[in-house]
Amino acid sequence: MSSRQRVSVACEACRKRRVKCDAAKPRCSRCSVLEKVCEYQHSEEKRKPPSKRYIQSLLSRIDNLERRVADYETQNDKHSLKSAQGPTLASQQDSNVTDDSAGLDSVQELTDICGRLSLGEGQELHFFDSRSNLAMIDEQLDERCYYHLLKFSKDRTQRPGINKIEVSQVTQDALLKVFWTWQNSWQYLVHESAWNRSYAAQDNEYCTPVLLYAMLAVAARFCNEPDGNGVNDPRDAGTFFSSKAKQLIFEEIEAPRVPTVIAAALVSVAELSLDIEPAAWTYIGRSMTNDRSASADKMEELP
């Protein structure tokens, strides 16, 4: 092991030559060999103060620990008082209730340790583990995210069909014509005949709401007419359909199908048309991930 002391500030001569300095006083070894003037520049470190979010997370942790300590002391006082009075039927019932509440508290503590779901700064659903500072901030937590995931049934027969979408039939026909003519002709992502059969039968197999919304979002970028939702600015055309498709993609993320994979790829195309490359790369990556998940499900169904 070397006895050289690691320092954060080197002398001026070593700093100019960009070499290591042993910070020996009054002259470092390298300056002694080279017979250079060895000077140290002492200045205050310009460190940034901790962020408000970090301070808020620490305060939340402290409050949480103080509440747990207070609850623990209260429980100990109750147990000591009951043991002094002797075992009675009423005390046994109270202890059972206390044990049940303690069991619920332990489950809640375990949930806090494992982490929780929350809506991030971009209003998108994320998972924050217990080591994340954002998991302790109350403003970041939203109980609606649990409903957002649990409301979507894994049973594919119970999923909403295309008759539930909020788009008029006239707008659908116009945008679908544009999609088949200008988009799917050169970037073949949707099987037209299979989609038309599913669209006519409304069997919710190949033609699903998430895929239909994604197709309309891309087609609206090639259409000069308003999209039927009060959006007249060409720069914002298709954003209504794209937002609907994104929401359904998040809801189907646990049980993706082939339409989910295609819809994520089409949303990526729509984001690229808006010059939003980070979101486009995110959704094309999500499409590939859903493709692997759907392929694994198909392999499990094979005999």
C-alpha cells in the first residue's frame, strides 16, 4: 500500500502539467525533483446546497420515524398496563384487536419498504423504491395510479371494444382512408385484410381501441382537415388520439397483445412527426419489450 495521501487540491505546478501531486508541504516531491516553485491555492469549495426535494424527503423520513417511535411507546405502555391488571376476557379481546392492527401495520411497513407506485414529474406512472427520495414526498403520491392499473382486466374478453371509442364514424372513415393510402403503404405495420375483418366483426382481437387510436393519431398528421376534436392547428393534429393510445398502452402493459405492440410503434411514429425524439425512442423500446412479452405468452400456450 502506498503511503501517499490522497488530496483534492494539487499544487499549481502539478495542476498545470496535469499530473498527480502528493501534496507534501512545503514542497511536493515532484516539484522538488524538477526544482519548481510549489504553491498551493486555497479557495473555498463552491458546493451547491442540498435541493428542496432532498430536504423534504429527509423531513418526511424523520416524521415517519418519530410517528413509529411514538406508536411503539404507546403499545408498550398498553401492554404493561394490561399485564399489571391481569388477564381478563376483555383484555384478551383488546389484545386480539391490537394484534390485528399490528398485523396491518406490519403489512403497511412492508409495502413502504418494497416501494410504491407514483406519478412522476411528467405525469407518467413510475415505480419508486424505498431508497428513492421521491418515494417519501407526499406531493408525488397519487392514489389514482392504483385505480389506473387495477381497472384494466387481464381477461381479454372483458376489455372495451372499438365501439367505446370517442370518435365519430365520419372522422374514423376519413382518417383510416388516409392511413391506408399514405402511411401503411410504405411503412407496413398493420395487416390490412386482417384488421378490416376484425374491424367489421368488432371481435376485439386484431382491431382494438389502442391500435385504432394509434392509427388515427398517425393519419391525422397527414390530414389537412381538423381531427374532429377542436384541434385546428396542424402542429397539434393527432395529439388527442395519441394521448388516448398512450393511456391504453399503459393499461395493457401487464398483458400486451399484438395490437399493443403495433400501437406502441405507431405512437413512436406520431411522436417523431412532432419532433419529440425522446418519447419516440421510449415507445419504440416499449414496443419491442411488449413484443417479447407477447411472444413469451404465445410460447406458453403451445402444447
